[in-house]
Amino acid sequence: MKYIKNSKYGMEMVQVAILVAIAIGLGMLFRERIGDFITATFDRLMTSEF
């Protein structure tokens, strides 16, 4: 039973590692667009009057 428990934990760690790798890859792929979006959003927030 102990082996099965460790196996599930290992699979969860692999899944997390894959999701992190995908997130980093997408971030690198769309880095410029994300930066432009953030800059534009903060510019609009700074120029708006609440």
C-alpha cells in the first residue's frame, strides 16, 4: 500500500511540473503581448478619474 501512495504523490508532482512548464512556455511565447496589455491597463487606470 505504501508504494501506491508514493506513486500517486509522484504522479501529482509530475502533473504540477508539466503545468508549470506550460505556464512558463506560454509566458515566454506571449511575453510582449502580456507586457503591452499590462502597460495599457495601468495607463488607463492612471489617466482615469475615480
